[in-house]
Amino acid sequence: MTFMRPLALLTVLVLLFTLTACADEQPASDVPLPEEPPVPADTFAVVDAWAGVASEGGTTAGYFTIENGLARADTLQGVTANGMDRIEMHETYEREDGLRGMRPVEELVAPPGERVRFAPGGLHLMLINMERALAVGDSVEVTLSFAEHGAYPLTLPVRDR
Amino acid sequence: MRLLSVLAMACAVVLAGCGESYDSLSEETYPLTNYDSTAVTFPAAYEGEVLLVGYVYTQCPDICSVITANMRNIHDALEGDTEGVRFVTITFDPARDTPAQLARYAETFGLQDRRWDLLTGDADTIDALMQRMGVRRALAGEDAASFDGTFPEDEDYIIDHTDRMTLIDGQGRIRDYYMGSRMPAEMVAEDINHLRRERS
Ligand SMILES: [Cu+2]
């Protein structure tokens, strides 16, 4: 039965070739995020705010990062703004069937000592039916409302994605 | 002899996967409309061109914007050499995404001066094309299997959908699929260049 050995080896080689030759389903890159500095202590801030470009009557998204350096959690309970039909907190998520879905988020806890990121492909503000177009150089004023911190006015400069 | 047949099967897989039998759209006809309201027969209108196709709806400001921005990055990665390549965005929300709405979207994202078409069509054609391209859709939170290609009339719905781009060669053959929002731009640009070299 020793004559089977080279054949088995050949089979393995061919299978390997099969796998590498057709390995065209490249996965998303998993570049590790750079080490980030700790959340500044004893301060509560919302940073890195921006909004996407929009056409008049169009819908766009807003993003920011909550840095809660305080000793206790806070909860983002809502957002208000002028200049659009309405504004909502949303989340883009991967459904069990693999589809990318979007759903409203009623409130969001910002744990002590942590960052909460609103970023493309995840949590976002949904700015629905803008009264005027938004281009780079424009900005949008919104007010976040936190359970502990209260009203938090925020300017979202418009970025070209 | 069992190993020999395994070997034969493995060879068959190699040939089927990388050889002649690409899934081809060349015998199919989807009458669509570009954002400037001109008629486009997909994919015949693009014969001879390498196509990168993305699927969005314009009321989706988060993930769809990421897909369009990623396609724009791929366009940028070609460094101005877009000879023989066409970027195509097809909406799966034809009720709201009229040619005029797609024109606003093109302007917002700065796509008009590129080799880039934004296509819509009647609901049945779009539904058939999306099924053909494996782009599943569902009303927010609902089962994709129960979706029949029509949307509510309230103008205020959210569509959950497959996150996808498709690479099609000059003969209308599907050559690759990518995750639209996450596939690194440089890799897709390389694949486009590979198909362009193959063409010449
Ligand atoms: Cu949203």
C-alpha cells in the first residue's frame, strides 16, 4: 500500500492549490486600532463630532464620541435639532441572516471611564429630510440630552466622508 | 483508486472555480434609467468595460454612504486611469430613488465628473436584478423571505439589505463579490486592473 503515499501527498497539494488559487473572497481588513489614550479623568465631553454631506430634502448621518471620565455612568436619552424634519438615534447592525439593518436606539449608556463611539457602520444620528443641502464648510447644531449631564449642545462640522 | 478520484474531483473544482464557467449576465436584459434620465440596458450598455457595481438606497445615510464612499476610494485608487472601467450604483429603492433623486446623490458625493452611472428602474426590473445579483432586501426588522419587491407608500421606510459590490468583466461575467462597505479599496483596484490587463 506504500504506493498510495505519493498519491495522497499529491492530493493534498492539489487541494491546497485549489484553496489558494481561488481564495478570492478577501476578508475585511482587521487592522488593529492604534493604542488609544485613556479617557481624561474628571471630565465629561463629546468630541470628534461631524456630519455627512446631504442634498436638500435628503437624509444624512451625524457622528461623535462620548468620553465619560466621571466616576458614574450617564445615559444619552435623546437628541434634538432644527433644520430638518426630525433627528433620531440609530444603529446599523448585522442581522442574523447577514443583512445590514438599521434600527432606532432609544437610549444609550455611557459607562464611567469609557468612550462610546458613534461611527459609520454603527451608532449614528439620523438627520432626516434636511431643509437645505449640507456641504463641506457647513455645520449642524444639535443638542444631546443626558440623564445626568442634561442638555449638551454640539456642533457637527460637515465632512466629505 | 479512491484517492485518484478525489484528485480528479479536486482538479474539477479548480477548473470550475477559476476556469471557463463564470456566471454570465450577457444573455440577460435589464432596462434601467441613468440619473440624467437616459435609458441604459444593463449590462449590454457596458459591453467591453469592466464594471464595479454597488447597491444602495439614497435615504440610507450610514452604511450606504460608506459603500458609495468606498467605491469612490476605489475610483481614486485607479489614479485617474479609468479607461475601460465603469462604476455603477444601482438603487434597490426605485419608488423614492427617481433619476432626479439619484442626480442629487451624485452631486452630493461628487460623482458626476467620474465614469460613474447611477441607475434606477421599474420595481419589477429592480427586484429581478437584485435577486439575480444576490442582493437581499427586507423592510426594517422583517424577514427577507417575505419581501416581494414592493415598498409601503408612506415614503418613510428603512430597508435592510445585503452589503455588496460586484465585479463584472467586459463580457458580462460576474468575476467577484465584495463586502461593499469594508473591502479595502486598493484590493478592488488591483482586481479591476487585473481584468483590464486580461481584456487587452
Ligand atoms: Cu439611520
